[in-house]
Amino acid sequence: MTVTEDIIELEHKYVLQTYKRPDFVLESGEGVWLYDSDGREYLDGGSGIAVNALGYQNQAIIGALRQAADSLIHVSNLYHTAPQALLARDLCENSFADRVFFSNSGAEANEGALKFARKWARTQGHTDKTGIVAFTGSFHGRTMGALACTATEKYRKPFEPLIGDVSFAQFNDLDSARRAITDKTCAVIIEPVQGEGGVTPADPAFLTGLRQICDETGALLIFDEIQCGLGRTGTLWAYEGYHVTPDMMTLAKPLAGGLPIGAILLTQNVADALGPGDHGSTFAGGPLICTVARSVFRHVNTTVFLQQVKTHGDYLAAQLNDRVVVSPLIEQVRGKGLMWGLVSAPPAAEIMVEARKHGLIVLVAGPNVVRLLPPLTISTDEIDELVDRLVKTLEAVG
Ligand SMILES: Cc1ncc(COP(=O)(O)O)c(C=O)c1O
């Protein structure tokens, strides 16, 4: 038995089988490249799942990790530590927010945001203002509250009943949103660019309209930028591209360069409703994670870096339009920055599996969308290589 077969057998025997993993074992990475235990290379068009924004073996991340490991790894949230306070300042001073609450994952961040909205409404004297409005195509995570706001039936159905008082409006349909959002709604949660649901950007007029409806009905607007935030769309936050600001924003995936983190950014108005004991976490916002997150944030939050994401995103879009949309298997390309979805005629999973044979890792977003989320550091040569491999994949599937 080879080492690869050994590891796969152990995984099959001992790990709960909730993932269908391919038959290779990833061992190392460098830049946008991953290497398996049999020495095969893969161009990573998924960044984990939108996590490794700075690729693999990024020296800034490794340096921060080493430095943090030499001081404190964990002390709990009962005590002050410098990295948490400094990361919170970095995030607030570079966004709409006044305050931050740290969590350990995206779902947890959304869970917290929903709780904050409920408490905020109650503090205003509205005990019956408990409704939450989410949208078709949404994905907000797998915990019970986040799942209740996630539209996809196959994720929800086996676990019902989920938390109550969540209703769904049609994404990008203001009339539908207007019908769903009432004075009993405490929060509206939306991804400015939907990820898992098919890589669908919100229409600018839709987000502007949502802000207006929320203001009229007194509901909080929550942007879930867990996948589309932190430079992914070519601006630091996706909402900047829309000129609409939320009351809360949730972050996670790329924020600590591959270490688990989540964050809820909120305005002082919402923060005023919350006090000691209202929410908490044992691990969240620890000094090691926050030190690493600060290094990622410093790296991404420069004009030069964000401009490069825009330029390379435009380059990728042009390549996809010129060389990939011509394939009879691809019906449409949509996205923003370095976040793209290819609407495919055959099942997207078939393309994902074939791509691996061509040394390319892609993701899917629903049954018929192939999703590309390469590291934000990808070069134009590497984009050419990614598109070459994608074209070969489509020829093979076709
Ligand atoms: C938009 C969005 N929200 C929430 C989540 C959940 O994040 P996590 O898997 O870290 O709980 C995801 C994960 O894919 C996501 O894409």
C-alpha cells in the first residue's frame, strides 16, 4: 500500500464521512500551487474555500505566526491582549464599523449577528420585532441560526425545525424584499456577492433599495462578506463597490490567512444594545490568531494590492470571456474581482473532477456553477495557466 492509499484508508475508516474527498493527499504548497503526496502539482483555483487569499507559504503570515507563537497563544477573553485590540482598531478604522466582536468561524459570526439584532430590537422596546429576512440562493453557514437563513433545501431539510421567524425574499427582487421586510423584522441578512449559491453579484439598485427599506421599517442590514470581503472583489469590502453601508458585517474565511477566525463588525447604534455577558467565546480573538490576521490585513489593505486584484480580476474575466465562454459547455460567466462563476451545461462537479486530472483545483457553487476563487496574489502568467488548464478540462469533458 502506498502512503497515499494508507492515509485515504484511515480517513475512510475514522473520519465522519460528510465530505467526498478526491483520491489524493495534499502535502505542501507554494504561492498558488499545491503538491500531493505522489508529487503531482495543482494550480489552486479555490484558495481552500476563499481562505488562502495570500496563497501558500506567504512569508508575512509565517513571520507573524512565528512571532505570535513565541509570545502568547491563548489567554481567553477574560483578559486584555494587544493583538485583539489592535486588530479591532484596524478593522474599524478601515470600514463603516465602530466595534468588533470576534468569533472562530463564519457561521459563528452570523450566529452572533442574528443574536445582536434580536437584542438590539428588544432594547428598543420591540419584543415582537424578531423576524429575520434572508434571500434565495443564500449561504450563511451550518449552525442552526445561520442554517435557518441559508436557502438551499438540501442543507436545511434534514435538520428541521430550524429557528423560527426567518423568511426568504427573492434575491435581486426589490418588490419581493418589500413584501418580506415589515416592522416586525429586526434584521435583513445578505451576501453582496452570493458565493455558494452560484457566484451572483447583487444589483446595485437592489442593495440601495434594501438599505432604504431597512431604514423605513427600522430593520438592521447585515452584510455577510465572509466569502466576498477582504479584497476578493477588488475593493477592501464588497459593499464599497455598491456605496451602501450595512449596520453589521460578518467576516471570516481569509482574515487570518488559513487560521480559524470570524468577526462581526457593527455600528455604535447596535453596540449600545449589548453589554457584558450578552455573548462570548472561549477561543475567539486570541493573540496568535489576531497577530496573524493583522499581518494579512496589512498586506491586503494597500492601494497597490487592491488595484492589482482589480487589474488581475479584469484580466481573468477577459480570458474567461475570450477562451472559456466559447465552449459549448459554458453558458455564462459572472462575478467580480477574483471571484467568478461559470454557469455550466453539464454538472459542475463533473468539470471539477476532470479539472483535477489536469492539475487544476476549482470549486462548485450549486449544481451548475463552477466557482473560481484563486489566491488574490495570482499573477497574470498564472491566470493564463489556470485558463489553459480549464480549457483543456472542458475539451476533455466535452
Ligand atoms: C457567505 C458565507 N457565509 C458564511 C459561511 C460559513 O462560514 P464557515 O464555514 O466558516 O462557518 C460561508 C462558508 O462558505 C460563506 O461562504
